[in-house]
Amino acid sequence: MTLKLVIAKPSPFARKVRIVLREKWIDYEEIMDVPWNPGTQAPSLNPLGKIPILICEDGHTVFDSSVIVEYLETLGQDPQLIPNEPAERVKVRQIEALADGVSDAVVLIVLESKRRADLISQDWLIRQRAKVDAGLKALADILKGKTWFVGDHMSVADIAAACALAYVDTRIRDVAWRTEHPGLAAFSDKMETRPSFAATRPEPQDIVPLN
């Protein structure tokens, strides 16, 4: 039995894991799902009903993208994407958390926008948009013209950040982050040329409108 990964095509969290698997040249099978729609299989594999979900060779599941990446690191397959040195490790995981937080806010904007028009909270949308803007500024400040966010080679911090940037471009196109943060834009463009990124670009999937 090969590894299986339950994904949604637009998900930046699933994309992060898909990229790590490709960078490490680990064979796996993708299973498409939309966790927001009726009939999703996600709750039967993850009590929280979220994707991505890794189904291992022995049938047990690993969920949450950061935990899946941590698990993949234990398999001993190069390249190493999470440093062993404690201080560097914390920096990488902190940036990953920041990038994932931006993606989380975008997800909440998308879901709120799918509600019936008279139920949509503009205050909620403004609050999530502020998280996106602040998160992008923080990422730009950390990068500051460097090639990589931490150290001298790619880590999961870079992968998570690039996935978040592409997700912003996909879901909320009125964010002028490329103009405001040209260093981030150059970083994103560079990352998207990698084969692992080119093979996993976000694709829309229909979400059943929420009441």
C-alpha cells in the first residue's frame, strides 16, 4: 500500500504537503475531496473534518499539514526541510505558523462570502482581511531581500509562505500585496518555477453555498 493524501485542489495546506512529498521524491496517491460539501470523507479520517489527511501504509492517518510534514521528515528522505538546531527550528516553524495563519484567514473570507447575502458579516470580513494584510507585511519584513526565510536553503517556512501567497492570489485578487511587497512577489515568482510548485498550482473547486 502506498501513501495516500486526501486533498482539496485549492488548499494551501494540502499544497504544502504535496510539495514536500514531491521535493522528497516520495511516491503517493492523491484523493480529491471538498471538506465543506455534503458527502465529504474527511470526518471519517480526521475527527476535525479538515484536510490534508495522510493515510499511511499501515492504514493509520496523520492530519494537520504541519504534523504531516513533521512525520515525513522522520522518514529520512532528503532534503531536510525542518532544521535540527533548536533556534533555527523554532524560526522555521514560527514562519510556517504565520503563513498558515494568513491562509486560514483567507479560508474564512472565502467561506463567509459563500453565505447567503443577508447573513454575510462585513465586520468579520474586515477582521480577516486585516490578518491577511498584517501577515503579509510580517512575512515581507522577515524576508527582507534574503533568498530564503531561514538559513541558506529551502525549508518548510519557504514552502508554507509561497503556498500562502499563491492562495491569496487565487482567492482574494484585490489584495495589492505584489505592489506593496515586491520582495515577496519576487520570492513567490521564483518558488512557482520549481517543478513541485508547477505541478500543484491551486485549482478552483465548487463549494456548496452556506446558509
